[in-house]
Amino acid sequence: MIWVLAFLGIALGGIVMLICYAVWLAHKASDLFSELEMLGTRAEEFGNIVGKLALTSENE
């Protein structure tokens, strides 16, 4: 009987750890997607700046 309780306790601990890891991983993925979105915004801004520089050099 004690072995059954021990294994159930270990299994329950493993399930709790798995849930905690899944939540942590979801937060990290959310942070990653947020940073990728910001990178896209910065790339677009950089493209606009380079486009303005190219237009200025063509007019001269």
C-alpha cells in the first residue's frame, strides 16, 4: 500500500512540474513572438529610412 501512495505522489509531482513547465514555456514563446514583431517593425522603419536616402541621392 505504501508503494502505491509513493508512486502516486511521484506521478502527481511530475504532473505538477509538467504543467509548470508548460506555463513557463508559453510565456517564453509569447516573449519571443513579441520580440519578433518588434524586429519586423524595426526592419520596416529601417527600410523606410533607406528608401528616403535612395530617393535623395537620385534627385541630386
